Amino acid sequence: MSKTVSFRCSDELDEFLEQEAERRMTTKSTVAQMIVADYARDVSNDPATENDAVTPPEAENDASEGVNAEPLDETTAVSFSSKEAADAARTEFSEYLHDLDDKRMTEVHFSEGTPAEVVAELKRRGDSFTPTS
């Protein structure tokens, strides 16, 4: 389940989000979500703030599977909730895309040997993993 959150921000923050969105080739909304999720995950993993932290669902998944992620041993399709999220992953991890990948889809195909740290990030962002070999 997801919720809609809106907020007002300063011109400086809006400009930062715009620049970051252009750099990541995504939307301001997606950038804001990524930044907040990263912060929440960092706070939830900091023992000093253990009692104060709010754990987002993505961070709970990282604790069980992202940290112990292995490099891909076969071509794998990762499904994303939106075309924007799929395209952001394609852009950021372009060197690991498989020839099967179709940029029109929300499913992104990654090649065998994709490194563990990339797999962990894809598990955090994606909805499902399906081997395609």
C-alpha cells in the first residue's frame, strides 16, 4: 500500500530537487522519495537512534535480503511499479543491462554477473525478481 504525501518547500529546495531529478533522469517526486527513504534507512540502522527511528518497508526488506545479496548468477528480470522507476534503474545501472531489455516496459533485464551491491539496490527498489535464463 502507498500513501500520497505533499509538502511546501523553499525555492532553494525546489531548485535542488529539480537539478537532482535531471541528474538522475527522473522526477522531483521520485528524488524526494529516494532521499527520504535513504535517510530513514540510515537512521533505522544507526544504533544510537534505535528507539527514535521509523523503519520504512524498504529498509525492512534490506535487512533480510539486501545486505546478503549475491551477484546475479543468471539473467534476471526486475519488475518496477512504474516506467519512471524502471527507466531510472536502466540509467543508473546501464552497464549491467541484458540485450533482452525492452525500454518500453516496466520490467528491466539485468545480466549474469551483476554485482551484489547493485542487486541489493535493485531489491530495494524493485517489486519482483524473475530469472529469465
